[in-house]
Amino acid sequence: MHRDWVKALAFLSQIGVTIAACILIGVFGGRFLDNLLGTSPWIMIAGSILGVIAAFKSILDLAPKK
């Protein structure tokens, strides 16, 4: 019983970290490129959208297959 609870908690925390990492990489990568190229805020917006898409794909890849 205790082991199942720990496994579920680990899986949920993995999902949270995956979402946060994907979105933050997109935002900060886009922000960096915006500052470098002087295109503010367009690349950051595109990076944010790509980060959200990557987060959804990563979650779908984490989902157990039946």
C-alpha cells in the first residue's frame, strides 16, 4: 500500500517537473533570442507556444500504454 502511494507521488512530481521545464526552456530560450536579435516579444511568444506543445507531447509519452 505504501509503495503504491510513493510511486503515484513520484509520477505526479515527474509530470509537474516536465511541464515546468518544457515551458521554461521555451520562454527563456525565446527571450534570449529576442534580446540577441532585437525581435521582442515575438520569438518568446513562439517559444512559449512550442514549450506548451512540447509539454503536452512529453506528458502523452509518459502516459502508460494499454
